[in-house]
Amino acid sequence: QVQLVESGGGLVQAGGSLRLSCAVSGGFFRIDAMDWYRQAPGTQRELVAAITSRGITNYADSVKGRFTIFSDSAKNTVYLQMDSLKPEDTAVYYCNADVFTGVRTIDAWGQGIQVTVSS
């Protein structure tokens, strides 16, 4: 069973930084892509940043130049470095991974982690 465990959230003042981590564990053959989503109260979940197994990245316009996604394949972990945080970045952040088990690809999610940016 594939599990994603997020860490690194919390409360930070505007202009500050946080780094989120997401570790993938369980039985799988490879990870094809990993993403970070976020959802603020009363809004839909939105894609924040994505990275493929080849290191190709993609960002939402709202975080370009402030957030950086990177991964450590040896640790099966993806990170989201968040700098110059704004109050509008406040949300629950979710890790997502496309994981190939050797038989099929599954879309796995973490439990979510709160990020709060105070003004």
C-alpha cells in the first residue's frame, strides 16, 4: 500500500519561508510525477507545483518566482520550498504522486498539512 506523509507546515509571518516535505513509502515500482496542491476554505483545490521523474517542473502563476519544487529520488521525497510567503498562500497543502506499482498507475494523496501566513 502506497502512503504519502507530509511535514513542514505551520504558521509564518508574511515574507517568511517554509519548506514542505512529502515522503512516499510502500510497495511500488517507480514514481512518475509528484505534485503539490492547496485548498483554502471555500475554494477548489488547485495545483501549485509539479515535477516529473525527469525533473521537469511546472508552477501556478501565483507562485512563480517564490516557490520551488524539487525531489530526492533516493529518498522518494518531494519538497516545496516556499519563500516570500503571502497571506493568500494560507491553505491546506496536499502532496500527490502518480505511482506505478508494476501493474498499474495509482493516484496517491497525502493527508494534507496546514500552512498559515499571517499579515
